[in-house]
Amino acid sequence: MTPTFRGNHRLDQSFDLDIRLVERCLAGDEAAWEDLVKLHTRRVYAICYRFIGTDSEAQDLTQDVFMRLFKTLRMFRAGEGSFLVWLTRMTRNLLIDNYRRTKQARVTDSIEDQLPMLEERAGGIGGRADGMLAGREASELIQGALQKLSPELRETVILRDLEELDYKEIAAVLNVPEGTVKSRLNRGRAELARLLKKYQVALV
């Protein structure tokens, strides 16, 4: 069998490492806690950043996730699923809580409002024949487009296309059927494509 990025052997190794680290943490091993945080900080930050869109807030939320993890680690049950899914669900719940808490204060500019600035940027990279933006500009536009999606579509696209969780794992994180995951993913991808088409940004 040809190995894949998300092969079972790799997942089993990750699962076993997480379990060992959790057990050591619960036994009072401070070094194990540091290792657990180092192991998962990048993924947690990436989810927070993609959902929120700003570095400083994503860093604050990442710290909040690990503070909550520290307080609730004893609630994790290895027999009920992987630590990664459990941590991702915790991250997702904190992000949704933050989204609801800040909804009234949040002012989101539409992509259309940014058009003059974006066109100026695009014009400055040489007018390539394929109309594609340079990697950095494309990444910024994709991030901006993600912010226009509803939270339920945004989190599904992030977990599947950026964090590469499978449908079963996403269903466990969001506590919805796999069919709902697939439906939200299709809608989210279609909406992203609609937003990005205006700027000839390709999702690859």
C-alpha cells in the first residue's frame, strides 16, 4: 500500500505519543507538559489565526486554549477518541465563544471595499499573463475571504482543507454528522471560490 500523508501508522504514533505525554502530565511531570504544548502549539495557533485573521489575537487565543487545557486535562479519556480531536474541539469551542462575545464590537470590511488597494498590489507585481497574484498576496486574499464565511462554514473549511482532518474527525470536533460536514465543506468551498474568482486567485 502506498503511504499517505495521513497514514494509519503515523496517526497511531501520534496518538500513542499524546497518550504518554498526557499520562506524564497528570503524574506531575512538568517537562511532559512543555512537550505537549510544543507539540500542538503550531496547529492550535494555525486554527486560531485562520479563524480570527489577526496574529496578536490568535496568539492570545492560543494561550487561552492551553490554559483551558491545563485546567481540564484530567477530563480527557483516551478510550473515547484521540487527543488531537479533543484538543481541536476545545479550540473550536473557545473560538466560537470568542466570536459570539466580540460580535457586536467587530467591524468587518468587505473584500469589495479593499478592491482599490488590492488592484494596486496586483499591478505592482508585473501583470503576469495568467492573472495570478503572487503567493503572499494570494494568501492574504484567501485569509480575507475566509473571514467572510459564516463561522460554521469557515471552521469546516479550515479543519478539512488547511488542517487536513478527515470527515470523521471533523464530525467529532463539531459534533455533527459526517453528511453535515460534507455539506458545509461544499458550501464553504463554493463561497470561497465565488469570492476569490473576482481576483483570479486559484485554490491549489
